[in-house]
Amino acid sequence: MTASLYIHIPFCVKKCAYCDFESYPGIISDADGYITRVLGEALDARKEFGITGVSTVYIGGGTPSLLKPEQLKRLAGGLFELFPPIKDAEISMEANPGTLNEPLLRAALDAGINRLSIGVQSADDRLLKKIGRIHSFEDARRSVMLAHDVGFGNISCDLMYGLPGQTLSQLEDSIFLTTQLEHVHISCYSLILEENTPLNQDAAAGRLVLPDEDTVCEMQKRAIRQLEGFGFKRYEISNYAVPGYECRHNTVYWTGGDYLGLGCAAHSFINGDRFSNPYYNEYMSGKQHVNRYTVKAAGRLEETLMLETRLTRGVSLNDIALRFGENVKNKLTASAGQLKDLVEIKDGFLKLTEEGFMLHNAVVYKLIEATE
Ligand code: SF4
């Protein structure tokens, strides 16, 4: 079978103030041992799941660009021997400005990596500092240009909005300056305050002020218009691409495809089963593939509605009828009629409107309710 592969690299220089991902500063010296552990897990997984080829790969984190060139080559070389990428496979790596350098970029290209996702986040250095990023916009600009000059033609930039004290015009400046860089994809996310993060504690104590809900909605609306004006078409709630450069790996998640997650805290969905890996210490002691369960039909329908409606193209009603029955398709069609302004049916696809996307979870719960 063909599947997608995610590899989690949990090392960072410093923890960003909003981050609750599985990532740790100060343990990069463990990287060789970690790579050995991931390759061991990959060998077990190859025996267990019969994956013969991979169509997309995503090396994420954390900060994969903190690895040394020889470490990246050992990781990618070992993985692709076990799971050969199919022809034209999309192979992405996340990178943090301030950690990218030419030898690493060349090693990435040699290893077969053909797409980079670079965390720019903002073009405003004061905002970058407030959220604890380790780089300036100039570092980000140089990283993107260097990656492009080394030979990467498929580069994505991450941007955030709803940052502490951020104004609409600061966001517009960030979008403008970022779109001037050599890249073909933008992920533009709203800041989410996660529990137990310094940013959340500062907000709760009144030490910083976040833009209110209306301003954040307006930021999203303006981002859509501005990015579309620069040729980045919105294809998912938070993702925009020059047509043809939509992220194929993430699309696998949104459309219910099979993927194997390797490394600490990585999640997998294979042959109808979901499972995950434990956090770093337990993972390094040999534990893997825990919390395993088979997704039942009702769960599959809920997941399909929750994930596939994130795409602007929506979910195919014919697919729904084939997978879950004509009856479910009819109920969804009726519900779409009641949720007008939020949901529409076009060319056989049920999709959320721009207003609907603003209320994505609430709208999807209404759709799920209608199918019960
Ligand atoms: S670089 Fe990414 S993973 Fe690392 S601390 Fe910052 S947000 Fe978290």
C-alpha cells in the first residue's frame, strides 16, 4: 500500500511564548539517539503495515532545521530505504528562520526534500519578540531567499494574526512584505491561546492585550482578500497557494487518507485505525503506538464532515452517498438548505461560505446533528 509519512523532530532553540507543541529546548545533543530511535520505529512499522511506497512526507516539529546536515541525511536516507517515495512524491521539511544555513539546505535537497515550510509569522520585529520567536523578519527574508537560491522552488511561509497588540495595518504590512518573497504557499493562522503557555498566563493577568474577536474576524477577511490579490488562492481555512502548489501532505489529513506518524507524540491513521506515540521520555524508552482504536462508521462520518469541510472545495455529496448511504446525503442536503449563508451546495459539493468558515466548528456540529 501507499501512504503518507510524518516524522516529528522535537528539538527547538527556545520555547515560543504561545507554543504547546511537543518540543524542547536544550536537548539537541540527543539528536543522534533520537534518529536511531525513529529509524527503529520505522523498521517495526514497515513490518507491521506493509507500506510499500510513500506519496508525501512531512518532517515537522519542533525545529527539524536544527539538525546537522549529516543527521538529516541519515534520517532521510534511512527512512527512504524503508519507505521509498513514489515518483513525484512531495517531501516537506519545516524550518525556522535563524536556524537555516546553506549546508543544511544542500543536504536537504540531496536527501530528496523538495518543499520547505518556513515559520515567518510576522514582518514586525516587535511582535516577533512579544511572542518569543528567535528571529527577525530580516532573518526570515534571508532564509527564504537562500532556500530559493539553493534550488527550492516549492516554499511555504507561515504567518500569524491576532497577535498581542497587533493592528489591521500591521497585518496588512506583514502580508505585503511576505508575499514579496520567493514562495508559492502561505499558511495564515490566528493565534490560539493554549493553556499553560506564558502568553496565556500574560493575557489572563492583563499584562498583554489581544485584538478583540471582531478585529480578528476582520483580519481574516482582509487576509483572504489581500492574499488572493497577490495570487494565493484560499483552498483551506488557513491555507493559500499559487494554483498547483496546494500542500498534498496536509490534504491527506483533511481527506481521510492513510498516514504513519513516526517520532514522539506523532499520530497515525492507517487501515481505519488511529493511534499515537507517547511523549519524549516514554517514546525514547521504547513505548510506541498507544491509544489505538478503530474508527467506526459514525466516527468516520463525523471526521469526514469536520475535516473535509475545511477545504474550500467542500465535501463531495456523491462520495458521502457511496460511503455512508443516500439517506445521509439527503439529510445533509436538507440541512444545507436550512443553514443558508453558512453552507452552500455547488457542483455536487457541500461547502462552507466565508461566513460559515468563521463559525466552522458550530456549523459542522449542526451538519452532524442533521445526520443523526
Ligand atoms: S519553533 Fe515552533 S515548535 Fe519550536 S517552540 Fe516555537 S512554535 Fe513551538
